[in-house]
Amino acid sequence: SDCLNSLKNSSGFLGHAGRNLERAEPRLSGVMSSPLSEAHDKDVRPFLDVIDKLREVGIDEDVPIPQVVVMGDQSSGKSSLLEYISGVPFPRGSGLVTKCATQLTLKAGPKFKCTARLSNGENVQNVESKEAVAGVIESLTEELTRDSAFSDHSIIISITAPDVPDLTLIDLPGIVRTTTAGQDENVIATVNKLIDKYLAQERTIILAVIPANVDIATVDILERAHKADPEGVRTLGVLTKLDLADADMAASAVEVLQNKTKPLKLGYIAVKNRNNDELKRAISLAEAKAIECNFFKEHPVLGNMQNRDSLTGVARLTSCLTNVLVSRIKDSLPAIDKEVKKQLATCLHDLKALGDPVPTTDAERSRVFISLSMKFDQRFKHCANGSHLSGTNKSLRLYGQVRRCWDTFQQQVHATWPDALLRLGDKNEDSEDNESEDGERVKGIFVFGASGDYGKPDLSFEEDRFHDKNLSFEDVKKRQTLQLEKLIARELCELKTRGLSEIYNSQALVYFVEKMVQSWEAIAVTCLQNTVKLVDAAQGKLADDVFSAFPELRHSIRLTMQALVHSNVDAAEKQLALTHVNEREPFTLNHYLLDTLNKIRMADFEATLAAVLEKHTAELGTPTKADGTPSSRNVKYASKSGVLSDMKEWYRSERSVGSSNSAQEVRELIAVLHAYFKTASKRYIDVISQNIDSSLLKATRDALFPTCMQLSSDQATMVDLFAEDPQRKARFELLSAKVVRLKVGAAAMERFC
């Protein structure tokens, strides 16, 4: 009684510490101190309860929370300290006894009640008596470490009793310096990793247990704590085994307790744990505290220590821990609440992205299948129509990709003039007529004639198409024109028909048109193939996205869509083949043919006239004005007779009909072919693009949803199709569980934030 009064009245035992003691003492005498109990319940208990609730639902897996963690060397007195604080026995033995973290949740209550479980929620047990706690901890430890020396899971012991403080402590395995016979060689690294994990959490209060019967300079936990907490603001030192310390060690302990050696902001407190004799006699906590009080009071060294009562005793220790813990909880709750809500928002977003839970009935499967198929159908329609939704992935802008494919097709068709005709010379590679004047092959994509839509060279192909890179465009054009004229002339010799073929050789026209169209056919097939690849890729990406939760259904949808696309390809190929048959026979009602032909002829005339004028133009010199002064400009004139003579000669050579003028027949046929190429190629490009669009793109778009729905006819098949992706299932369950605990945690903190 005197010791209890001394503790109550000590200058260091104030605030929550005094209230904790007041709560403990009346229970020993059967009297309740109501005002102090009410203050405790108002100022302390709610904050401890909210952290216990967060820990109970597993928030500590997501966000660090304030906690008191007991650390120290093996045999430093950790287990004895926990026994002293809780009043229940802990497993004892030589070597490493603690093989996982043990959470000890203490709550003051009218009678003893204890539960034990694993942190994963398994093996919940009701412990009937204090004496049975050690055996339960041993059995749970054995279960957790059956397949390994240590476990990442923890044991949770919850105790309600009239003689315990309101406090939660986490006990870790003791620091291992050297392994012993039979121990795993990795035990040191494993224990260090576990301890470092808790040390690194900035909201953890480090309760460093230090035996007083060793040199404090050799105590490893203080060095580790200093690295994690260099300011010492969250480290509290506890000196144990002072009853085993000699006078010199006790003197050193006084230096430590007075914060002169290895100073900490939270300081040090000395305790005297129950010895073996006291444990055998099963003395009560009240008796143990009285014995402890007398020990420090009567100790020859410690008894004379200044502020002894504020630096010694388990009651003082629990008071300090409660004060520090509650203070840290108050400071941390707003930040914890913010982190929990942020993670909750992220989890809800990720959970929504995973989609609905897996359907388990036929009706649910049908509903989900129809919903997903409609979503797939609508998104493909947007892709195929070019009506892209906001935020659409660029890789899914199908219509834009197809249009670029058609643009390439158009450029390739235009580039076949006059290459398609020049390639006719490939059938006789050794022919002298197939070579230019300097013996080199001449190929290109330049247009014959001086005007037209395609009169500019594609310089990107210049180096590949011409051996002499130093030739100008005009030189190349002239060589190409000469090559084409020679080739057409040779072919015309073999295409003579009955009738006036020199005036109009229809068979030659049909022959050359057919060759031009044949050069287009491969380009059109390539365009169709490229469009099919784009459609397949877009549907595959959409299927992966829409049906991501169900791999079997996704795979089946992709196969079904591929079959649909390739069935439409057959129809498109038939349309292309029919178009090619029609295009091989020259035909048009478009006046553009004659307009283009006249433009070509006019361009030829204008070029000749310009050359003639240049030839017959001369300078008169510098004339004078009316007033007799010299003019500032030179006067030029052209000889009328010379111009008329040359132009008549040109007309006779170009336009006169005569069997001896084969050059005129060649040039006229080339002009007609060029004009027809321009007319027919425009029509061909539009028709082919429309055929691909209607037979492939639109047909696939319109048949997509009905084709998908064919899969839903067999319910047995649907069961297999809706088999959930194991990874998706695991993630869904993980996120769902996290959302639940985050919501519970947010609700628990609502009144404080």
C-alpha cells in the first residue's frame, strides 16, 4: 500500500499515468474512482479503440499506423516484461522462442477474457485461463512455422482483465547474433529483415528492451533504433534485469536512466520483472508491483537516484507508453484518414475497371453476355464509322487507319503510269529497244505529257529507279518518253488488224488497257489484305478489352469474329474480280476522257509553239521614242514566215495520215492511253474502295452483334465460356477485401477527422 501511494504521489507519475494507476488500484481494493475512469474513457480509450479497430480490420496492411513494438536481444527480458504488463505467461525456453510477431492487445475490463487467432483470420480460439495463454501461443507458432523457421503472419492475443492497462504491444523475435546447432543459417537475416520492417515505419514507437547486466555500448537494438530514429523521438528504452546487476552495473544504469548515456527524447525507464520464484508462486500483478516498488526504494544504488519514482516501475512504463501512443495517434489520424480515402478511391476505380462479378446462373450469364456483346458491338461501330468517342485509344481509330490504307492504294494506282506499259519490255530483256541510248534501263513513275494532275516526280523514289542520279527531271522524262514510244511502236507492229488500224487501232487500245488493269489487280488485293489486318487487329483489341474478365469467352469471340471477317473477305474478293473483268474492256461515258485528251494535245502544241517562237525570235536593237530619246527596253520580233513554216512541218509530222508516219500513230495512241488512264483510274479507285468498304467493313459492322449472339444458344457452352481468369479472380477478391477494410477504417476515423 505504501508503495502504491508512493507511486501515485510521485512527481513523474502524472496525466494518463496517474489515471491508469488510479484505475488499477481501486480494483485491488474493490472501490471504483469514477471521475478518473470517466476522464480516461473520454481522453484515452477512444483513440486506442480506433487504432485497435484499424488493426483488427487489417488497415495496417495498407497504411502504417501508430503502434508500440517491443524489440531487443535474445534473453533481454522481453517475454518477462510482456508477462509483467499483461499478467499472463509467455512461452519460455533457451534460444529463439519467438518465431513470428505477436500482437498483445490489452483492455481493462471487469473480468478475464482472452481470445487468440492468426493474423490471416484463421484458428480463432477462446482461452479459458491466464495459464493457458502460453500453450496457445506455442501451438499457433508451431502452426505458422510448420514449413519454415519464421512466418510473416502474426499471432494476435486479445486480453480483457481488471488488472491490465489499455495498451497494444507487438512483440518481435529477439535479435540473433550467432546461430546455434540445428538453426537455419538464414535465421539472422530473416529476423533482421522483420525487425527492420517495423523500425522503418515512422509511426512505430520503438520499445527497446535493454538488460542492465551487460555493457549498454554492446546493445544492438539501440544502434538500430538510432539509424531508424536518429532524433530519438519515437524510441523509449526499458532497462531490465537490474536485480542481476552488480554495483558497477547499477551505477551505469543510473547514468542511462538519467539520459546521460545514449540519450533518447523519450528517455529510459527501469522495471523489475518477476523472478522464477515469484512466477512459481503465481503472485498477482498488484503484489508484483509492490515488490518492484520496494526493490527500487531499497536498492543501495537506485534507491538514492534522483526522480527515482518517475524513472522506475512497470506502472510508470505503461503510463508513458499510453501517453506517447495516444499523442502519436492524435497527430497521425488526419494523415491516416487521408491515405485511407485515397487508397479507397484508387481501389474502387481499379475494381470498376475489372467489371462486374462473375455470373453464376444461366440468367445472369445471358444478361452479362448480352450486355458485353452490345458494348462490343457499339464500340466496333464507333471504330468502323469513324465516330470515335472521347478518349478512344488511337490504335482503335479503325476508319482513319482504313482511309490511310486506301490513300496508299490510290497513290500506288496512280504510280502505274507509265510503269505498267514500260514493264511490257521485260518480256524481252535483251532487246535493244528496251534500252536507252546509253544502254541503261529506264523506269519511273513520271507522267507523259506536259500537263495533268500527276506531272510532278516522286523524288523519294528517284535514287532507286534511275541508275544515273545526276539526271534532271526533264532529262529523265525525255528518256522515259523515248523508251515508251519505242515500246509502243514495237507492240503496234504486232497488233496490226484488218481495216484502217493506222487511223484507229481498237485492238491495240484494248490490249494496252488490259495490261494497265492487270497492274492494278495486285495493288487492289494488297489493299484488301491490309484492310482485313486492320479490322482483325481492331476487333482483337476490343475483345481483349470488353471480355478481359473471361479468357475463354474472349478467345471464342475472337475466333468467331475472325470467321465473320474472312467470310466477308470472300464476298469482297468476288466484287474485286468482277470489277477487274469490267475494267479490262475500255469503257466510259465521262466527258473527262476527251477533255483530258485535248489538254494533252494542247500541251504538246503549246510546247512546240514555244520552241518555234524561241527559234525565230531576234532583237531589233534599241529603238527611240517619239521625242527622239532612246527607249529603255529592247524590242524582239519573230519571223512570221519562219514560224508558219515550222508549225506546218510539225503538223504534217504529227497529225497527217500516212502509212509511213508510224511515229504519229504511236504518239496519238499514247495520248489516248494516258487520257483513258486518268479517267479509268479515278473510277477504279472509287469502285474498289467502295467494294472493300461495303463488303468488308460495313458487312462486318452490321453482322457483328447477331454473330456474337449465336454463341449464347447453348447454355452448357456458356458455363465454360464464363470461366473466370484466375489472375482476374484473385485481383478482384484482393481489391474487394481491401475496399471493405478501407471503408470500415474510414468509418472508424470519421468522428476524429
